[in-house]
Amino acid sequence: MESTATEPTSDVDAVLFDLDDTLTTYEQDGSEVLPEAFDRANVEPFCSYADLEAVAAEQAFPPERTHADFWIAAFERAAERHGGDPADARALYEAFGTVLARDRVEFLPGAEAALESAREGYRVGLVTNGERAVQESKLSNLGIADAFETEVYVDEVSEPKPAVEPFETALSDLRVGADRALYVGDSYHHDVRGAARAGLRVAWCPPDGTTPAEAREAAPDGEDVGPNHVLGSLHELAALLG
């Protein structure tokens, strides 16, 4: 059953974080990058960045093996849905990556304080569907390269979130039981469902105000999992940790 962040959790020894769109966001706006990517790839624009994000956020989005696979598939699906050619997906992904400065990131509101709060009495870990080379650059640029006791990257496990392996790997590294850990993330599909399946408590920070009921309704398989806590922003994590 979900609660608000004003109700402190207890008996937690570890706090694990997602990275992208939970702690960090790119300095560049995707809505500005995508038109440049279409131009660089010499492809007629067929969707907006909001369209691309909508496809990537779908609950049925398959668990591709790498960050590249994930976004190439997103471009393919966006093309199928909006009248483009799926064969252009790889070129668009590569063009988008060329335009986007992947290491130019900034903290989301409340994220820096949330991380500091977690480090004041808890084991702290990172579980991300990003690849080590890309994510470590972000951590270094933000000055938090040494903030986590364990870091689990998508290219170092057999399956990405929402599979349970990434979460279980982090817990094993920390030697903390799943019932003694809290996971903080923004994605209902990858973070909430994955962490809940692995037995962790979950604090969900939805970026668009979506409610757990709405997210469950959108899930294609009707899986009845949900967050233990819903955060309006990461400013609320300190109160949740008590």
C-alpha cells in the first residue's frame, strides 16, 4: 500500500538509487536535440521528442540488452507509430548521441540533498540501466564518483531492470537483505516493478504526476505491484528516511 513521504519508513539499512531522470537530467533539452539529430541523419522528421519519450515509457517496452538497443528500438517503434521508416532508427540513435553531450548532466531538484541524506546513515548503492562508461562520466562530472558503495550497470548483468538480477547484485555487494533496502526511482516499469519483484521497498518519484493506479492500469500484463511510497520530489526523501 502506498504512503506519502511524510510517513517515515523504518528498519532500512540501505538506499539504492536509479540515476537517469531520478538523480540526474541532461543539461540539453531533448526537444532541441532531436531536430538536430533528424537533420544530421538526413531523415525527414516524423515525431517529436515527447512522442519518442512516450514510446520508451510504455509498460510493454521490451528489456533490450543495452542502452543502444533500448533507444534504437524506441526510434523503430516511434517510426512505426508516426509514419517514419524503422530502418532509420540506428542512424537516428547515433546522430542523437553525436548531438547530445552525454556527460553534461545536472542534479534534479532535491537530488543532491537526497543523496547526502541517504549517505548519513545508510549503505548506498546505484542500480542503473545505463552503461558504465557513460554513467561514470556523469558521476565524475557531478562530483559523486565516490558516493556509492556499489554500482550496478546494464552492461555488467545478464538482464536490465525490471529484471531482478541488477537489484540482487547490488544487495549481494552490500550484504543487505531485500526487505532491509529501499529503492528510489522514477520509472514505474523499470524501477517500481523491478525493485518490487526483487523484494525491495520502493519510493517512486514519478516525473509527470502519474498515480500508481494509473500506472497499474497502463501495465499490459496486469501485474499487481506498486511502490510503498510516492514522492512529489526528491526533497521528500529525507523526511521519508526519518
